[in-house]
Amino acid sequence: MATMNHVSDERLAMLAQIAELYFVRGLNQAQIAAQTSYSRSMISRLLTEARDQGVVEIRIHHPLRRSMTLERELQSHFKLEHVRVVESTHPVEADALHKVGTMAANLLADLVADGMTIGVSWGSALLAVADALRPQPLSQMHVVQMIGSLGTRLPEMDGADLTRRIARAFNATYATLPAPLLTSDEHTRDGLMRDERIREVFAQIRRAHIALVGIGSVQPEHSALVRAGFLKARQSLEMQRQAGAVGDVCAIPFNAQGRILDLPISRRVMSVDATTLMRIPIRLGVACGEAKVLPVLGALRSRLVNAVVTDETVAIGVLRAIDAAV
């Protein structure tokens, strides 16, 4: 979109007036020309200029189609509180992530209410949710970061930034977790957990009504932990070799059968623990793409999430894995 630099306020106001007549009031170019001193061809040029100068923004909202059959199958098998499956009408992963993020944002908007607390993790799926949220001011709502993130190479996916963005959408207060995701050793983590500010943040997490979480993969090429610099690729692969980990929620690793794994790296993580997370009434996981089939399967079996928004690719893959006794 072009910027409005070097254009006078008077010119921009005139462009806005012409654009409003056309796009809001529904007048055609001939009718606008009759009401102004401009010719019809000039009106056409002014409408083009309004778009070029950013006075007019055109957005096309494609309808989100749900696969109700897959939703019923997932809900029945995993006893989910909420499930949304977006039809996979486009093979591009970024497009699927956008649609799943939009569907998750719509579901979150339906679930939230005055006085609630939302816990937030991090990652590309939650970034898509934050991008899709529309302002919905609520009263006495609070958003809290559930997983450390200081030092990430991907600040737009940082839990602190996502927490602030989601809080703004709901006119909520918020609290961030002033800690790294991964400490250098267990002793450092234990010391940070005794900090008064950090203890207060975890107390707020325990009061959460909804947890909004991504579902991570341990495959290096698909791992947000690797991309963000928290883990090296060899560490991610080591997790797989050691215990059969397929994914994580809030850096809590699990295998395909849903068993939560106690790995050495887990004792260095600054994050909500599995027991606390599973006490939150709604744990909404968001993920899409073929690489997330086993992570979503494990997350659902573990009950770290009891609600999910995903795409057809993942839903079909999960159900096939069940039939294949994975």
C-alpha cells in the first residue's frame, strides 16, 4: 500500500469524500460527477488515487468453510470441548495458517467474557490468531504470558508481544513473564522461580479460564523452538531419539501416545507445568499442516489441549493414525 507522504491534508480529505460517496453510500461514478464539479473520468482517476494513497483499503474476506464431519469424528474420539476444522481448499501452508488463525480468533471471540483470564503461549499459529483478532472491548479481562521468551530471534512470535497484542484486542490488562524460555541449568531455573514477580505471574496463570496454545513439532525444520534459537537442531533430534517425543505444548514434551515426557531439558524450562495447564478449563490448541499430525495427535491424547482448531490435513492424518494404531 502506498503512503500518504507529500499529499496535502486538503487533497486527502477530498479523496476521502469521493471514496465515501462511492464505497459507502453506493453512488456510481456518474452520480458522483453530477454532485461535484468533476467529470466522470476524473472521478475514476480520483478513486484510483484514493486507493494508491491508502485512503481506501480493500480487503477480501473469503468464507471459512468447516468440515463438520471431521469435527464430529475428532470430538467423539477425544471428547473435546470445542473443535474447528478448516477445509483445506489451498495447498499453500501460509494460506492454511491464515485461515486456521482466523477460525481460532473467531472461536476465541465467542468464548471470552467479562472478567476472564486468558493464558497465552507463543509461536506462528498464535501469531496468526493475533493477526486475525478484531477489537472486542471487554470488562475486567486479563491476559497472561505462560511461557518465557526473552531473547527469541523471532520477536513477532514472542509470547510477550502476543500477550500484549491479544490484550489490546480485548481492552484487557496483561502480565508478561520476564524470563527466558530455556535457562542455562536447573539451578538458574529454580532461582528464577523464587523471584516474587515471576511467582505472581504463575499465580495469575493458575487463575486462567482459557489457555491459548500452539502445538510444537520436534522436527527441526518445523520446530519454532529451533527457528527461534532456543534449541539447536541436534537437541531437537536428540529429544526424539531419547524418548520418542513428537511435539510439545508450552515446551511440555509428549510422545504420540500422549505420554508426557520428563526429559532433562524440561527441567530448564520457564513455563507453565503440565498439572497447572490441565487445570485450566479450556485449553485451545491451534496448529495446521502435515508436519503437525503427530504433534496434534499426542497433544489431544495427553489432554494438554481439550479444544483444537486445525485444518483438514491434520484432522485426516490424526484419524488415520488412530486407525493405524499409531
